[in-house]
Amino acid sequence: PIAPEKSCSLTVSYCCDQTAFSDLQVKLYRIAEVSADLSYTLTRSFEATGLVFHEIKTTGEWNVACSTLEAHILANDLAPDATAVTDREGQAGFDALKSGMYLAIVHQPAQDDLRCRFDPALIPLPGLGQDGRWQYQVSVNAKGEVLPPVDPDEEVELKILKLWKGDENPNNRPKNIEVEIFCEGTSYK
């Protein structure tokens, strides 16, 4: 069993293509509490998502869970439980964390001419070490992907997530919505 009352620490590294991304603001949200028998219970802020962690089995399902959590954070304007800024080595450190499941989020960073996208990371604290013991000081590497350069004249595809506030009756939603896209502060399309 784990000791859920024990304090945890977390270090998240943001490195991509052998480049460390410094000065990134990392937002950390405590999504769920964990019990000694490793049962996760959503925190009050995330109860409405209805996620059940023990039912998530595939990478695709974990990705959907991350998207659901991000949308919930945006829709409810939730403040992070902790924030940190990455150092020269691309590492963000968090101390005195309660045990549970956390979501770490950063926005698309650029370092010199390199642009990268880091996936949101769901991180359990404590984490299971390679020796099969619970680790209360956890270090993880965020999954990063180099983004190709964009030709300013080339069209790109954008995905837009519309969040409905006060959505008691989803049948009252319009069949479509109009979205205005801005490019560098000017209406584009």
C-alpha cells in the first residue's frame, strides 16, 4: 500500500530535439486523490468530468482524458494548484504536494528557432519506481514533438473547441456557429 498522507515532490523536464526549454510556465492541477489501496477519487473541482481512472486502458483513452480535463479547466476557469517556471535545463520543480493524480500543462513553446509542442501529462504521485517501490520524489520527461516551420503563405488547419457555459439543455444549442480568426491581431478570416 502507499502512504497517501506522505508529502511528494515532482520534477517535470521539458526537452525536445536535445533542446531544453527554459522560462516555460508549468501549471499543475490536482485531478484526483488516491487512497492507500490505489483507488483514485476525483477532487471536487473535477467531479463533473465523470472520469474513472481504473477504466482507462489505452493511450488513446488517456489522451481523451487529458483533452476532457483541459476543456474542463478552460470551461470553469480553474486556477492551478501549483505553478513553476522551467530552469536552464528545462526542469520545473514542485515540492510539498499531496498524493494523487496531477495534470501538468504548458503552452506551445519556442526556443531560438525551434518550436515544439508538449502534450499535457497525467502524473500519479507517488509513482512506482523500477524497483517496484513507491517513489515520493518523482521525475518525468514531458512528451515533446518538434513542430515543422510554417510557410506564412500556406494555409493551416485549426481545431476549435467551443465550450458551452450553463449547458443545462444541449438541445438548445445552435446547429452551427461562426468563428472569426485573427492573425497577429488582425481579422484574417
